[in-house]
Amino acid sequence: MSSETLKLLQRAEDCLSDAEANLHLDRLNVTVNRSYYCIVDCARGLLAEMALQPKTHQGVYVKFNELFVKNGTFSTLQRDNFRAVFELRQSGDYDLDFEPTTENATFALESAAEFLKATKQYLDL
């Protein structure tokens, strides 16, 4: 496994830990944000193993779908959750009137935890 992948997975684990801590503090927007970055860092780690480094978050999503979902390695539910958490994060970062609910934040956190688990299983960690 590449050192880049290992670094990205460590960042993903840190993001998940931060998301969990912030959920307990009722900092829901931060929970969603950190959950999203857990997912995107996992996807970047998977792509790094194929020597791919998409330049944008959309590029990461597209390549992840193309290389890991279409062949059944990751489920369409994981892809859909990736997209849903991305949209929650976008709303939290750019829509001043958006306030995530506890349900939104919990969904994002659970999606991130599952994505990290699946990534580690795939990479045999």
C-alpha cells in the first residue's frame, strides 16, 4: 500500500473521530463536514492505489463510481450516501440558512463510518 493511501486513511480516521466528538457537542454542521471529509479521503486513498489523483471532489466521486461501484466492489448505497453527505456538506458550508438536524448529522456520521470500514476491508487492513 502506498504511503499516500496510508496518510489519507489516517486523515479519514481523524475526521471520523472529529465528527463523533462534534456530534456529542451538538455541533452538527461540523459533524457533517468532518464526516464528508472522512468519505472523500477514503475515496482518494482508494484511487491513490491506482495512481489516480483527481483534482476536484466531483472528480473523486466520478472516478470512485466508475472504478469501484460499477464493478460491484462498493454498493450503490455507498455511492448514494457519498453524494448525499456531499450535498449536506455543501449546504452547511455555503447556505447560510441551512441548519443540519441531528438526523442529518447522524446519517452523515454513520455513512462515513461504514465507508471507512468498507475501505479498510477492501484494502485488507
